Amino acid sequence: MKTLVSTKGMSREDWLEFRNTGIGGSDVSVICGLNKYKSVVELWMEKSNNIEASEAGEAAYWGSCMEPLIRNEFTKRTGLDVEIQESIFQHPEHDFMLANLDGIIHHPEHGDCVFEAKTSSVYRVAEWEDKIPDEYMLQIQHYMAVTGLDTAFVAVLIGGNEFRYYCIERDEELINMLITLETEFWENVVNHEMPAVDGSDACAKTLLGMFPTSNETQTVLPDEASDLITQYETASASEKAAGELKDEASNKLKQMLGDFETGVSASRIVSWKSVITERLDSKRFKAEKPELYAEFVNTTSSRRFSIK
């Protein structure tokens, strides 16, 4: 395995700087379009040093805190020791492909193996049935591509009280696909070419962060805008038609229920419950208590998209 740098005693700031010089395991699901929290455009901006990399959230923090416990439990259950790695590894040919491993296992049959510790919410338990979630499979195959290893073990603590572990074999076809996609992405970074935007919520969030306010001026859009306008209007019409079908079914089911709160059809339960909701009358509050309204009102900025 090729070592880029030792992380022993390295500050978090320096670690983040080295991490930004290439593609790490947690970046792969973004590049493959399987990450619902980050868009490929946002990742490109981070790697291009246009924005600071987003900080890991609470889940990642507690996952890091739980790593030693998960590692020790894996050893207790399997008898396999995990050697902690304090290095960032680098692919021998594609130097932008990096790996920061949780550990290495010296297996009596498989030889050296990647070790990865995970924590998961109980709400995602179904994704761990007989396999690991797709984004982690991409991460693990990326690690095996970088290190040249053929086997990986993934240990997970689900919901804080259910421990599982999985043995993952190297998938050469998937690795070749990842190398192709990661190479294309890194060429975009090197050539300062932003990847194509997509329809994800993460991408919409990124674009709003890039262009938070309008400047009240007008521009002439390129020729391909006409096709995109047609695409938008066609999709909107289909969405409207689907919404009308949905509302028709909803209203007919409400008619069937009448005064009843729930109804049974085959194995399904239809519900139309009475709900009491209290809302502040903001217009009246503003008119009758203008000074108090001004004290408590929050002003936010957003951009409204429309086609006329």
C-alpha cells in the first residue's frame, strides 16, 4: 500500500487539508449520486477550494467516539485483532484516490483485510439485512481499490444495541466503474469545470448557497434554455395531472369514510382523523400590535423560481 502521509499527531486542520487533495471514501457516494445530503456540485466546490468543506454532524461525531468500542467488540466476537492505521493511503496509479482506514485485519485465510466501523440509526436497520447499505459498499470498494486488498470487514452497531459484522469481497467490475467516475470528477476539479447539476434537493441547496440573492438585472439565456423550459413545463403538467388523480382518490375515500375515523380495505387502513390546530393570526397581530410584531418577526431571504 502506498502511504501519502502519516496522520500520527496531525491536527484536524491539516488532516482536512490533506483530505481535500483527493477523493476519500466518504466522497464516493456523492460522486455516484447516492448521497442525499450533499450534491456532486457542492463536493466539487469543496475540492476546488471555492467553499469550506462542511463539518461532520452529530452522527459522524458519535460514530467516531464509538469506533474503539465497535473495534473491541469485533475482536471479542471473531478473535481477529484490528491494527489501527495512522496514515492516509494513496492509489499507486490514480494519486487522487485516497483512503483513511479505520484499521487493518491480518486474517489467517484472507490475508490483510480492510476494517471499517460504523454506527447506524435503528430506522435504517432494514438496509443492513444480509448486506451493507449501498453508500458503504461504494466506500469499502474504494478502499480496496486504493489499498489493493481483496477483502474487507465492516462492523456496525445499530440503534445502540444491535451489533453485526459483514465480510465483503473485492468487486473488480464495481471498482473499475468507480475509478472511471472518480477520474471524470477529478478532471473536473483540475480543469475548473463544474459538474452538471441534477435534480436532487442537495443540488438545489448548493445552488441557493452559491447564488443566494438576485441583483434585479436581466440576462440572455443560452439556446439550450428552451429545451429545459419545455422539460420543466412538461414535468409540471405531469405532476399536476398526477396530483389531480391523487386528490380524486383521496376525496372518494373520504366520502366512503364519512363520519368514521378509519376504514379497512384488504390489509390497508385508511384514516381521516379530526385534528385541532392552533395558529397565530400574523396579519391581525401585525395590525393590532405592530411594535411587538416588529420585535419578534424574523426576516429570511430566499429566491422564488418561476417561468412565465
